[in-house]
Amino acid sequence: MRLLDAVRAFLAEHGIENCRITVALSGGADSVSLLHALYSLKTDFSLDLCAIHIQHNLRGMESERDEQFCRKLCRSLDIPLQVVACDVMGYAQEHGMSVETAARECRYDAFSRYCEGFVATAHTASDNLETVLLRLTRGTGLKGLCGIPPQRSQFLRPLLRVSRAQVEEFAAENGLSYVTDSTNAQDCYRRNFLRHNVVPALRECNPSLEESFARMVQTLHADEDFLAIQAKSAFDACRRTDGALEGLDALHPAMQRRCIGMLLAEYGVSNHHNILVVQSLLQSGGSAELSRGGLRAHVSRKILWLEEVYVETPEKILKIGENSIFKGIVVEAAIIPRTNLEKFESVHRMFTNNVLDYDIINKCAVLHGRRPGLRIKTQNRAHHISVKKWLSESVSPPERARVHFLSDESGLLWVQGLGAAEHAAVTERTQNLLYLRIITE
């Protein structure tokens, strides 16, 4: 299918019209061709078209050249352009990841922060083929073999049925100029190695490689969708009211893995290793600690449940000013005289949930993470509640380990998101209030 026809068919098939589309514009042949195709179709589909260029700052003057090219191109088409600079190298070092992975995370973070409506990326059938080959080298399942989805949330990939050769043909036919990333020629990157060495060998076996691959992916997508529906039905049937799963042993192993994955996903620890560990427990029983997340899986009497493993949590004596016990989060503590209460309430949202009676604190207060056995009674509750139960019901699994608590010699004073304990709550007798403000860096 020719590029312009493919983009037109994509927009019609996915019902994309009367909306804003931001094109992720690198300046390369793929993104330039996509921008021109959407520009040609914007009247037919009533599109509000704009673009975003991510300045990765990785290639010195060449990166600057790419940015200036994108600016000039968008001016010529009267298309608004947003340029976002990212410190990819610093991000990669800080998070211990490859530059490729860091660049991708920086890009998608910028898309989510700066783009309204849809974001169109210029992934082609050739990119999709390389992605699946990369996943094969690492080991993947059916979902991984499906490659890049045509649409995921706000992200659109209108060129997935178009090969890189067809993109270059479109650019030549329309006299489009573009820039070339010099790192594309370097085989030190795994994707480039596959592109230059493996794909040409496969194309010798099948000259219509991308077309055949696209048909395979379409079939696998349908299979994956069907199995996902079946797994959701099986998961719901096995789910007990206490959150455990019962009856997984009666399912096909493939369905077992999917249901286990769904349970682990609720805690943010769904990966291939953990799924296999839990699946082995269905046969042997017992328990096993999972990688990441501080969780232990248990199987007894054909019932599977997960339990949080408590480890020693950080703690510091609270000081007035900035406090930090978790990386990237600051707890700012301030003492507010009662005379300033009304003014302070009008300025700070969530004030009442993060304030307590400073006058009743016994000696000093300790800011800490979660501990086993914590219970609290707040002003609006008739009885004490288990903090562990509240966390499981009200806080997403990845965030539970980063919830802040404040205690003194009298016990628990305050829980982030829950509020002050009844004995530490602000009353008419309170003269000084302690306000705790959570700041995520």
C-alpha cells in the first residue's frame, strides 16, 4: 500500500477526525513523510495539526542541525512546533539504563507532558519487524510477537503498514528533504545490527518480508485479543472476595500464566520470572519471595494469595523544614499559629488531611515508612483500622512502600493520605498546628 493511502486508511479505520494530532518529528525521512501525509489529509479529516521535536542532546552539532531543520520545516507548512530538550545521558546514568532506553523514556515523558489529543509517531513496518526480532533475542510471548500496536491510548502509528523503502519512495516522489542520524550506521546498537545484517538475510529468503510480517502480526493480534478476553473471564471466576485466586490448577497452563500475570500486575510485579515462580507453586504448594515489590506468593489448598514482606523501613526525627526518607520525595514541615489557620487553609489544598496538633507531640516525632502491625483511629472512624488493610484497599501497590508515617512515644500520629490519629487531630484547644507538605521532586 502506498504511504498516503495507508495513512488515509488508518485514519478512517480508527475513526480519527475532528481532533488534534501532534506529530513526533525527528527530522528523519519517516517522520517528515508522516507530517506531509497528515498535512495533505488534514482538511479531509478536519485535523488540527502540530508537531513536537525532542532534543536529546546526544550528537552535538548534528542534534542542533536536526532541531533547526524541524523548525524550518514547520514554519514552511505553518505548523506549530514544540521543542523539548532532554538530558538523556544524565537520565541514563541516574537510572542505570541504556542510552536507547533512556531516550525512549524521555521522549514519551515529554509527549505526555506537552501534547494534547493524539500523538502520531512514525514507526514503520520495518521498525515493527526489528522490534519483534529484538524481543525474540530476549525471549518473548505472544503479546511481544504482536509488535508495536497501531494505537495505544493517545499514541497513533499510521505508518505500520508501510516499509522503510516505501517511505523513501514517498519522500523522493514528493521532493521532500530530511536529515539522517549518523548513529543509524553504527552496528554497536542492537537494532542497527539487526537492520543491517539480519533483516537483509531474511529478505533474501522472502523479498516481501515486511508484507508477510504485517499479515502475521495482524493474525497474532486477533489471537492475543481473544486469549485476553478468555483470561479475564477465567480470572474473574477464580477471584475470591478476599483477593486470592482459587481453582487455577484446573486451567490450561497457558491460561494459568495469564491469570497469574493479571494478579501480579495489580502489585506492579508482573514479569516472566515471577509468573513462572508462582506457576510452579501451583504444583508444589508452599511459598516463594518474588523479585521486586517486597511480596511473597503463597499456595495452600489450591488457593493462591500474595503477602507483603516487611523490611526495615527508613526513619528520621522530624525537623521543621525539609525532611526526606525516600529518594525523590521531600516532606516539608511547618508550624502554623492558630491565628494564621484560616489564611493558610485557603492557600493549600489537602490542608486538613496533612495537619495535626503540634502541641500534643511527646518530645519528638519520627517520620518513617510502613511498619508491621500499625493501627490507627482517625476522627471520622468509630474503630481502629489496620494500616495494612487500608493500604491494600486505597493505595496502588507500587506506592505503598513510599507512604509516610509520623509517630512519637504515644504511638502513630499521622498517615499520609489517611490523616491524623484521633488523639493528634486539631481541636478548639490547639494553639499550634503542624503542617506536612509532600513534594515530589
